Amino acid sequence: MWKIAIIDDERQVLQGMKRAIPWDELEAEWVGEAMNGVDGLNMIRTTQPDIVITDIYMPLMNGLDMIEQLRKEEFPGKIIILSGYSDFEHARQALRYNVSDYVSKPISMPTLKVILNKIIQELMDVEERRMKQGELEYKLMLYEPFIEKEWVRSAVVGTLESANQTEQILPQPYRFWSNTNHAVIGIELVRDERVRKFSVSDWNLYRFAVSNIVYELARKVFPSVEYTELHSTRAVLIIHPESDNNEYTHTAMKDLSIQIIESVASYLKLMSRVGSGSIKSDWTQIPDSTEEAFRAIDMRQLRVIPPFEFYVYQREAATEEEQVALFPVKFSYELANAMKAVQKTKAQQLVADYIGELESQAGIRSEYVQMLGSELWGIISYCLYEAGHVLDDLFTNDQIAKEIKDLIQPDQLQKWLSEKISIICDSRQWKGSSKHRQVVDFITHYIHEHYAEDLTLAILSDKVFISRNHLSIIFKNMTGETFNTYLTRVRIEKARELLLERNMLVYEVAESVGYKNFPYFSLLFKKMTGMNPTDLIKL
């Protein structure tokens, strides 16, 4: 209920307005009255009304002085001046005090009702904006950890836009990165026979447990660390050593890595391999340390303590063939993102480019091809699980394992992966999850019902509780068009129908389908139909 207070030195006016104002219709309530400015000021301070209706000439304190004091106290309510005198100077002062309306007595109740309706609508608009701002702040609070996590992951693998690699736009929690050293410990969980039998959901729980173990151990050694998962079997621990003694840091990294291997084996019965990248002085070089850490694992370089699979990268120890026949971190990350976004062509091209490099090298063994196939499949299945899709309905684990064993050459691996990517993307895109189909059906229906309104993807994303970027991908996959293209097509088609009816002027048609800018409407109409809207009327 909107709270209204009335201040006037004429009791008859007070009583008359109290009786005549349609309180229920306005969803408003009377909260107080006063017959002079002093009492009015005290009453307003106590009741905090949304709307104040006040006279100017009153004993003890006039209405303008009262309003001035209220504004000094930052009273946010709306104020209507109802005066028996028309005075330009008073009106000018009222404007300075941000008064909503200035009307002369006597005033008819229909006029007062119109004024109150207008002001209440303004209050409703302010309240709606406040609520939306509150919702936005709440969503940002909820999503901020996920946004930061994705930023860290991109920084680790080197997929940040070059423009983002500046100190100025480092997220607040990571501003210290610009003033410290960095090194990466790469962690790979071994997919032995026991692990291969895990369901994707079970595997996800194990990875969560591994992250807890790594965090607990790492924070005892290095005060500043970040941990992020890359794909099915791999994760990264970023450390920021406070000491400039690199020898001390390498020793601490070695000891921590051994503790991780032992703890994961002891608590989770999982085998793991750990690789250590070199220390970097600039945070933009972190992806290099990440690549080094996993190359050390892939090439089994410098096994520091023989019983444990902990490796340290040595560039001079890598042959040219080994440098290529590896599993690049950036590649696997980009492949996972392409699959999540149902970007079939991009995913297939990433695989083709990578395997093309393998084919340029002689002597790639079938065992390596099969290992690579298994790892790539792990990336695809896990990243889709993260996006809410399980592949059990399309492929069985036994089927995939049997097909991988038949892969001998890199070109066979590329063909096999390309076929699987097509099946997955086509299935998700056209048969799709019922949830996505329902979302798109709702949006297209909403567009046809509300095309004349100010529609944006952001507005609709709030209605279906899906992020704008994700909704954009879903809509494009399901309809084959972007949201803006679809909306424009609906509007122009409706405009064409209205023009052919010849009941409206062209600019009226433009406004009726959501375009207030007539030249822009004409440009879109010509682009979509091949003719000007005025030409259609002449037919």
C-alpha cells in the first residue's frame, strides 16, 4: 500500500480529501495529517509517507520551508503542492525542491486522481528498478565465484583475449598477480581399469574430492594458490611463491606434489601423475608453465623420486617428435568449450588441425593413438556432463572402448572423432534436450505475442532463468537464427501484413511493430523484403 499524508490549515480541505480520494482503487492508505508545517514535518518524519499533499500558506512554518527541510533530510517521497495562490516565485522554488506537481485550489477529484495515478506509477517504476537492481546484485553475488573460476581457467590455459591481459582488468581477487611470481603444478588422474568403470557422475564426485585434498595440502605450503579443473582427468594448481629463492620453491613444489600423490592414493585409491612447470615472473606466462607441467607428464621427464610419478619439465630433453605428439592444454580446453556450445564445425576443425600435426610426424604408435582417443573422449563426455548432458543414451562405455581399440592411425582417430562429434551435436541440436526445446518454444511464442515491445535477449533470459550467452547459443542451435534476426523477421512480416491492409500510415505501422525510428524501420524492411514499405502501399 502506498502511504499518503495530507497537510493543510483548513480542516474542511483535510476531511474532504480524506473522503474523496479513492484509496482502495489507488492501493493507497492515509497515514497522517497536520494543519501547520511544524506538525507536518514531525508527522512526516514519523510516518515516512510515499506521497505528501501540502498547502503553502500555513501557520508556524509554511509549506515551502517544510519541503526545504525535508529535502535537506533527504526525504525521498513525492510531494504535491496544493495552493490557493498562483505565484511564479513559489512555483520556481517548488521546482528547485523537486516537487512532483503544483496545482491551484480548488481542484476537482478527477484531476487529483489523475495526478495521484501518475505519481504512483512513477513510484512503481522506481520500486521496480530498485528490485531489479537488487536482483542483479544478488545474481552477481551468486555468479561471481563462477565468473572468477572461468577467468582463472582461461588465464591458465592461455585463452584470454589479448586485450584482457593487462593489469588494469585483472579481477579484484587476482590483482596481486602483477606483483609476484607464478608456477603451475599439473595434476593428472590415471584412468586405470577401475576408473574406466566409473560413471560420469561418480567421476565428478572424485574430482571434487581431489580438489579438496589439493587445496588443503597446498595452503599449508603456499599462502596464495588457485586450483582449477581443465577436463576429464586433468587439473591445475597455480602457486605464487613469496620467496625469490627458486631452489627453495622447487623443493617445496616437489614435496607438495609427493604429498598430493600419496594423499589421493590413500584416501581415494586413485593413481595420479604430477608435473611441475617452471617459475614465471609475469602472470601472462602462466599458460607456458601449464604446458610445461603437462609436457613433463606426457614425456615422463625427469622422474624426481622413482616410486612416485612426479616429473619436472626439461625443454632440452624433448625431441622434435615428442614436442608435437603431446596433448596440448589449450587445445583440450578449446575443444571442451566448442562441445559445450554445440559448435560442431569448430570442434571438428580443432581435432583435424591437431591430428594433422600428428600425421606430419613419423612413427606415431597405435598405443599412443588409442591413448589419445581415450583422453579426447574423456574430455568430450565430461565437458558435456558439466553442461547437463550425459552420453549414455547415445553410446555405451563398452562400445566406445571397443572402437578405440580398433584405432591404429591418426587419420582413423580423426574420422572416428568427427563422426562422434556429429552424432552428439546433431542429437543435441535437433532432437535436443526437452528443456531446451521448451525454452525456445516459449521464447518464439513470446516474440509473436510481444513483438511490438522492447524485447531483448537479456529480458527473456530473466524469464527462463538461463544466462543470456547460453540462451543465445540454445536459440541459434534450435532455430538456425540468432534471436535478433528472428525478432526482426517476425516484426517485418507483421509490418508487411499491416501495410497490405492499407489502414495505417507507414510510420504508424513502424511504431505498431516496435520501431520508433522510422528510417531504421525502412532500412530493415528493404533489407528483409527487397522493397521499401511505401512501395508496398502503392501495389
